[in-house]
Amino acid sequence: METQLEFDTDVLIMGTGPTGATAALALATEGVRVHMISRWNWLANTPRAHITNQRAVEVLRDLGVEEEAAKYAVPWEDMGDTLFTTSLAGQEIARLRTWGTGDERYGDYLKASPCTMLDVPQPLMEPILLKNAGERGAQVTFNTEYLSHVQDAEGVNVTFRNHITGQDYTLRARYLIGADGARSQIAEDIGLPFHGQVARAGTAYVLFKADLSKYVAHRPSILHWIMNPVAGFGEIGMGLLRAVRPWDEWIAGWGFNMADGEPDFSEDIILEKIRTLVGDPELEIDVQTKSTWYVNQQHAEHFSVGRVFCGGDAVHRHPPSSGLGSNTCMQDAFNLAWKLAYVIKGYAGASLLDSYSLERAPVGKQIVARANQSRKDYGPLNETFRVPGQEHSTEAGLARLHAPTPEGVELRQKLQEALELKNYEFNAHGVELNQRYESAAVIPDPEAGEEQWARDPQLYVQPTTRPGAKIPHAWLVDREGHRTSTLDVTGHGKFSLVTGLAGRAWETAAAELEAPYLRTVVVGEKGAEDPYGAWHKLREIHEAGALLVRPDGYIAWRQSAPVWDVEEARAQLRSALNTVLGNTKQNTPETVGETREFTPVH
């Protein structure tokens, strides 16, 4: 077949969830032609994902929609007085300060990011992403099903079926993104190898409305775990009451035995279970939806083949435990989008795209394992409450736990130890922010050696300027005297060369390269002053050294020692850029901007 040279769009995205919509927003922001397609007639219609961690909010911040998302969010301070109780109205067993809201961890979270955590249910998040993507030039088509694709050396022909007209048609793009969820047809079509299993446990979910403020407003939290025999089945062994909207819209969840078929969703059964979980036998509820979901533990070995890339649930499938789902989806998209934009614009060689799988597949593997382990970590908590032979007695569990006996003392000690274990689900700051990348888009620092972790890397963030890590957050001061983060003066679609007042050689060298995608940030100058000395404490390089920060905020390369000579600085910077971007000698930073004319939207 003769190769087609005309493209209907640069990037086709199948799926409008957190992965697809974030990719579309990031690409459209950079002026890349992008077309999102969904088989459904609108966006998410159930709350699904909701925890939005600091790294995901940083992505929103970079894309200019953080403030808009915050308007629809449950704020950070209302997210975290997580309850373990016999019912909302009943006897408490324990409380755990979660998502960094407690006194012990609050400062860690403030130091790590300019953004707080938020709780934004998926039906509210997706419209924000899609609307802004559309306003910046992205196209979107609903009621359209992906059928197949064929890729060649220059692009991808993708065939769709319009569900309204019944007609099949083909679009041609330079690249295809499969953001089509946990049953991804695109991942199957390109033969991605998966490890793990799907549907290893089942959970029933009921979305309902009821004013429960008298039970929770004084101890606000998004999640309430009910240690009650009525919901004691399964791996977690507890029921869940999740606040969708404080405090009158909720999800009730409980495990069910898949061997017995689908759970009983009859009106009487639902009402009985929810009344028991709440602890109010007279409670009236308005049931909105009933659904089941299944616990998956599966990840793809790599995320792409040729010009087709998959992300989000298409390549890492796991339960919502630890709140890592949509966050990882958005970060996949953010990682991939700038690379596609740079290749399409001619700033980078196609080999840059190989770094996507190398960087994100290990993250996918990690979070699948973490989310599933978080479910298993409820076991020790349950053991402190369940009395052998009287597992179905709440009264027996409370009496045993509160007994003024040596056994009671030992049991209460075990309860505290079990709660500490749950920090790996609910205060796993390091899991969320300590991601390190290894690929050709990162040049290791030969002087750095292997990273040594001062504290538990799952629980605590370790800021560093080592290549492969995200640039640490530090508060600087802008031209108007307002605080601005190191994340604000970098990113936003460009590489940033970060140096200090003594780094004049770097500043001159960067200007001489005239690369349209490169900015220089001189910390100490107007616009990026460091009066707190915060960056001075974190930078780990000489003031006349330099960091090369990628558009996604990750450090691509650093020169720790001072460089005073402009020619040396220019040679080092040119070499680093060409290596990271996979450029040839004919496609250097001096000429690469001449390949295509784009008008980025910011």
C-alpha cells in the first residue's frame, strides 16, 4: 500500500478518562493537533477515582488548571481523619490521620510541594481536563468505537465505528494513544505482555444520598472503615463508607464471594447493609447507582509498540487502595505528551519516545504491587478485633479489645502496630513523590553513586537534584515579591537550564544555542530570588553549576562542579540536550527550531 503523507491529526487518543484527557490537554497546550475519541456519549458517570495526590496536582498546576480543580475538590483538611469503627454512630476502634493531614506528617507534605492533596471525584475532574483541552484546540468525538489500526513508518491508520450513524471510517495520525481502560483493545492489538491476574476479588458499590453530617462533620474524612460482621467478608474484611460530597453523597462498599455470583442488590438488602454500616436503623437513603468492580493485579511489561502508546488503566490494573489510580494515569500522560510534542515539532529524534516505557513501566509495576499489598495489610487490624469462635460478634470484639488485662494490653499494642502498617497506604508520601527515572532521556551523574535513602522511601520524600528525580520544590520570590515555586519557573513545555548568580557562563551558552524550547533560570536574579535560602539548601550543586530540567519537571542532567568558561558550558549543554533528545548532528539545538512553525497555547 502506498504510504499516505497526509494526516488528519498529529495524535489520536482513544479514551477521555484521566489519561486521555490529560494527554490531550498537554498536547493542545503545546499547539499539537490532537483528537480524542470516546465510545461513550459523555465522561465518567460514577465517582470512581477521587484521591488526587500532590504530584497529580503539580501536573494540573503546570497545565494551568489547578485552581479550577480546587473549586470542585474536597479540600485537603477535610480528607484525613480516617475512622475505623463498628459503625458511624457506634463505638470507635481507632482513628488514623491520613493523606498527610496529621501533626506528624503535615510539615513533610508542605515541604515537598507547592500543591496540597485534593479529593476530586472523576466525574468532576474529567470535564475540567476535557473543557480546557477543547479550549486550547483539541478535538473530541463521542459515541465512536475503536475497531482496529494499522501502522507504517510514517503514521497510523485507525478505523472507528460511529454508533449514531453506524458508519465505519478511518483517520490517519502520526501517533495513537490507547487510553481505553482496563479492558484495552489497543493494548491487546499491539500485543503488550502482561504479568499478574485480573478479577481476583469482588466488591459491591452503592452510590447513595443521605445527610450523615452529624456523624462525621466533627471528624472529617473521605474514608470510613466499618469493622462490622455485616461487611466482614473478603481480603479487607471491612465495609467502607466513602464521602463523595461532604456530607450528603456517599458510596457504601463491601466484599462479596465471586463463587456465589453477583451480589444481592435488592432494595431491602441494600437498605439493611447501609443502615448497619451507618449505625442508624431508621436511616432513609436515596440510592443512585449499584455496581460491582473486581480487584486486578496486573501490569504491562512495556507500554508501546512502534507509533502506538498505551497508558493508565490500559497498562496498570489494580484496586483503588492507596489512591494511586488516576494519579498514575495523569502522570503517564504528562510524561508521554511532552515527548510526542517534541518529536512532532522536530525538536527531538524519534528515539526519545523509547524513554516513555522505560520510565513509566517500572512505576506501573510498583503501584500495582503497592495497591494490592495495601489490601492485604488490613489483616493485622482485623486480627485485633475478631474473637476466635465469635467472629460475628461486635460486642465480643470490643470487650476483648478493651479488656483491662495483660491480654488486652498486648492486643492494644498490636492495634497500634497494625495502624502503623496502614501508613503505607494512607501516608505513603514517598510512593507518590519518590519516582526515579532511568532511560536515555536521563544522563546519570557519574559522581553521584547509588542513591542512599535517609528514611523509608515509601513513607518519606527525599528531595534531590540527581538526574532522574523531579526537581525539588523550594519557595522562591518573583518580580512582584510573591512566592513562586521552583516548579513554577521550570516546566510549562520547555527545558530549563537552572543555575545561580555565578553561572553566567551557562546563561551565555544557553542564549548562544538559541534553542526555542530552552529557557534559563538564574536563581538569585529578579523573578527567581532565593531570600529564604531554600534552594541553596536543596540544590546539591555549586552556584556556578547547572541543572537541565525537562518539561515534565524531571532532571535530565546536571553539572555539579562550577563552570566558568562559556565555550565549555556551551559544549556540555549542547551535548546534554542532543543526548537527552536523541538528536543527530544535523538536528542540533541551533537548527532544530526551524523544522516546523507552531504557535503554542499557554
